[in-house]
Amino acid sequence: MMRQYELVERVSRYNPAADEGLLNKAYVYAMHKHGSQTRASGDPYFSHPLEVAAILTDLRLDDATIAVALLHDTIEDTDATRAEIDEMFGAEIGKLVEGLTKIKRLDLVSSKAKQAENFRKLLLAIADDVRVLLVKLADRLHNMRTIRYVPPHKRIAVAEETMEIYAPLAGRMGMQEIREELEDLAFKVLNQEASAAISARLESMRGRNSGLIQEIEEDLTERLAEEGIAAIVAGREKRPYSIFRKMQRKSVSFEQLSDLYGFRVIVDDVTQCYRVLGIVHTTWPGVPGRFKDYISTPKQNDYRSLHTTVVGPSRQRAELQIRTHAMHRVAEYGIAAHALYTDREGGGRNIARLTADSRAYEWLRHTIDLLSEGDSPEEFLENTKLELFHDQVFCFTPKGRLIALPRGATAIDFAYAVHTDVGNTCVGCKINGQIMPIMTELKNGDEVEIIRSKAQRPTAAWESLAVTGKARAAIRRATREASRQQYSGLGRHIVERAFQRLARTVTPEQLNLAVNRLGQASVEDLLAAVGRGELSSREVVKAVDPTAEVDGEPKPVKKAAKRKPAAKEAPSSLPIRGLRGDFPVRFAPNVGAVPGDRIVGIMTPGEGVTIYPIQSPALKEFDDQSERWLDVRWDIDEDNPQRFPTQIVVAAINEPGSLASIAQVISDNDGNIDNIKMIQRGDDFHDMIIDLEVFDLKHLTRIIQQLRGLPVISDIQRVSG
């Protein structure tokens, strides 16, 4: 176990102005509070916060953060209080320790809903002060290093949480070394067999290629020195989990992987990075398609390097990362590197305030902003995990603005990344000057121009095409709002009709009176609830006027529809337009309705309005439910004819070509077959149930008449329900 003076020395090496008194006091206080407590391994409990502090000294963090690491379990596991820590160490440190205590109490591997809500709390705590995340990652890293002492059932849960939450968070914060170690440690727990197999093969390969890494290091260092470049060249094998992930992604075996070695070339400035690239490519052949320039276009976590893969000595592929010393510090320490620079120059301790120029911190702030967008916790967790796990592609607007997106993103994601309004009004796109479908997957370097229309609104289908959390959340909000407006319009029609039956009108002021009485937030919410069937028009009438007589209203809606043809329906009736109309209006299944039919609407809670032709026998079951009947009328756009659903039953002679001749008649008459079901009735005849889409009743009648003229047709009838 590290002694008190050793911890102070570790901090003083990179921060000579460290507050030794603060570190000594925190060391003694934590050791005293944890006393005789022990861990599952049998070691003194105080060894854990001490190891966490040691990990943070490797990241060269300020003395306040080191003190928080020593104290992070005191409130949770001892009799220490926030007030006591505030008094001894100051309110800033007390707040950080309390934040870590709250995170420790979160269960991120519980049920999905609880996990999602706790994940929101985790990110909120991190956003308040990024040092909370740094200490938490170090805490999780040490716990994973000692996870073998944890009971097996808990071990798997902790490893899953590490792989799904903490390792990706470390990567997003640019802390790649910690991310890779967390992934490897979790991999050993979650897939012990695969981890052992890959490790064994790496050991075998190491024996066969003994000295290869050193040979490449020396060869490259010498060649660069000849060109006047002083570089540090360091090689290493890829980690087991990185290899496993690549095998899965490319569906290849271990033997088929070629670039199992990686080398870092560290130089003094950016100009030398590109000089090294030229020297490397003129020395060894480069592998096509394996060059990436993260210097000119950095990743969102501030990572900057040149990546290339070459075929080196012994025909062995090797991946090279070329960067400056400053870039290397960011690649190693991520967001913690920004804290280090600030402490050296300004002497301050508030890292959270001083990381405003960090792109990684910008991503964290952007993610927190999604919390206020009204998504459910489950949606937020799903979308954030999507962003955590995706690699990136870099695209440009026509004006040259760089947009970073997850790999696999489409033009829809690009539009929403530019602005939510751009996404909501997107109707098309141009990629590199060519008009392309909006679901086109984007590639690095694409220039994307979004084509917009104020009349456009996103459809629910877009959500399955989008990759980014921002796009999915915006599409959900837009479709929910559109659905709400439809329900609200339907609800307004139902409420107005209810008052008309009482020979009255209803004013917005009267509806406002009903809002609170019925537990709704606004008039629009009230009307939408009526449209969804959650509230009945009778309840609204009673809320507006408790003395109104609504129970005895007549039930002649069906009869009224029979007395009057559809063309003479009252103007106040609900207009119906479009094949299977926009939700919440639907057509009756297996029956349908077409313009020319007299129709009625039946309100179904949670489903909206179902349209039936007046002759449908299915309407009998609603005879005693008059409040569910609605007056409806056709609203046909002559300039934009649309198809409507109906169903026919055809009895045909069982001979070759009968189905083809039926389909040909329907096609010749511009009908559309949506579905066919064959029913064997005998050796000579079979029945076909055909789902058709036609423009109107005349169109349907013409098709039926021509089908009756076919010699293979024995009988044909329209299904009436």
C-alpha cells in the first residue's frame, strides 16, 4: 500500500505547487474513517481510495481531485458527513465527494426504466463538474482490476455496466488507455473463453515474431533521423478485446487478421507529422483505404493523429499513428489533459469551468441538453448509447461547415445535426452535387446540401432510418406533435357535435373551465384526449355544464346516415381523405370503403376513428353505443386521386392461367392488388379473397363487371363486412 509521503511525491513530480497540507490531511482522514474495514480480497479498504488516487496521479490531475479520490467513499461507507468534509476540506471538495456518493448509489444494471433514469442522473452529476467523471472512471478501473474477488453473479453485472456505460464514456472523453483497459477487463469476465483463446494466440504469435516490433521501431527511428526528424517510435500489440471486436465486425478468423501491431510515432510539430507520413509511405507500401487524417479533422473527443497502415518488414502489416507530443498527451489523458494545462498556467483547480474549449466536453454538454428535450428516460438511454458506441464520419455543408456524425448516418441525421428545423423541413438532399435519397448513408468527406420545404413534416418511418440520438428524438417529437394535432382536431369535432345535439355551442372559455376539472394541462390536451378516446364527449359536456342532460340523447346516427346520401352530409361532419387515412382515421379491416359508398365512423379508444360502409353488418354491434358514432364525409382531391381499400371474393375454375387472367384484368383497369388469399373449395373450383385498392365505387364496379366476363370466373362478390 502506498505511503503518505509517496503519494505527495507523485503529485509533486508534475505539480511542484501542490497543496501538500491538503493531500496529507485527506490521506489521514480517509485512513482513519475507513479504519479496520476490509475489501472482498481481504485487503484494508483504504487501499482502494489510495489506488484510485494513484491512477489519477498518472493522469496528472490537480491536488483537489486527488484529495477527492482519497475521500470518495467516506460519506457512503463511514460515519463521515458532508458538513464535516465541508468544514475540513472546503465546500468544493465536499460537493464533489457527495456527487460521487450519489453516483455510487445508482444501479445502472437494474430494470430498463430505472437504469435509464439513473443514467440521466449520472450524466447530470458529471456535467456539474467533470472531475466527478474522472474520479469515477479511476474508481471503476481499480474495481475492475480486482473484480476476481467479487461473487460471480455480481461480477457479470458490473462487467456489463462497465462495457456498456463507463468504457464508452471514457472513450468519449478521449481517455483511450483507460477505455481499452476497462474493455479488456470486462471482456475477460463476459466472454472468458474468447478472451483466453485470443490471449493464447497472441502469446504464440509473439514467439514466432520475436523481435519484430523492436526491428520496426529501430528501422523507422533510424530512417527518420537520417531526414533530421527526432521521433519517439513505440510499438505494441493490439489488445484482446480490440482484436475480438475486429473479428466480429469483419467476420474473419484470428489468422486472417494482418494488422495486429500498432506503432506510435511522436514528433515535435504538425509539419513533421506530414513529413513522417511521406517518409513512411516511400519506405513501405501503404495499404489502400487505410489512411485517415484526424489532424485536419479531429474527432469529437479532441483526438488528433495521422493514421496509416503499411506492409512493413517480414510482409507484416503495421498500423501507424503519427502525432505531436501535445496530441499524444490528449490521446493519453483525454479531457484530463486540458485540466493539466490549465493548472500549470493559471494555478486554478476548477477543471469543469476550464474545459470549455474541449470538444469532448462540448459533446457531454450537448448530451445533457437532450435531457431537456422531453424524451422518456428509456429513449434518452437508447440514443445516448447509440452515440457512445459509434465511430465517426466527417461531412461538410455547402458553406464548408464540418459536421461530425456516427458511422452509418444518413442525410436525415445530417439535416438534424445542422438544425432541428432543417431536419423537420427536409424533403431531399444533394450529396457531392448529385440528388440522392435522404436515406443515403454518408461517407467521409461528403458535401451534403439539404433541400427543404415549409410544407414538409417528418414521418414516423424516418426514425428507423436515423442513427443519431438527436435526429431520433426530434422525429419522435415532431410525429407526436402531428399526432396530437390530429387527435385534437378530431376531439374538437366530437365535442362540437356533442354540444350541437344539445342545440348549444361551446366557447374556448367554457372549455377552459373543463380543463382543470378533467385533469388536463390545456384545451389542446383536453381535445386530444377526447380524440384518442381517453375522455368521452359526455364527460366534457358535464364538466362544462353539470346540469346538462346528456344521458338521454338519441341514438339515430346510423339511421340518419341511411336517410341521407354521403354527398349531402352536413358540413360539420368529419372529412375523410386518403388511403387508410392519416392516423387516427382508419378503414375497417377486411371491408374497406371507397368514395361513392355512404360511410359512418366509429370511435375506438386508443385507435381513433374506424370508417365503415353503411351497409356493413359489423355496425350492428355498435347499435347501443351511440356516443361512438360520428358523421363523416368524403373529401376527395380531384387533382390528386388516391386509392382506397376494399375486398372481393372470386370463385374461379381451378385451371392453369386463371389467376393470371384475373390479375391482368385488374391491372388493365389500373387497380392494385394488395394481397391474395387462396382457399381450396373443391377439385374444380377455388375461392380467392383479393384485397384491392381502387379510386372510387365506379372504378370498383367496372373491375367487377369485367372480371364477371372472364370464362374462368364462376362468381364474384364484394365483401360487405
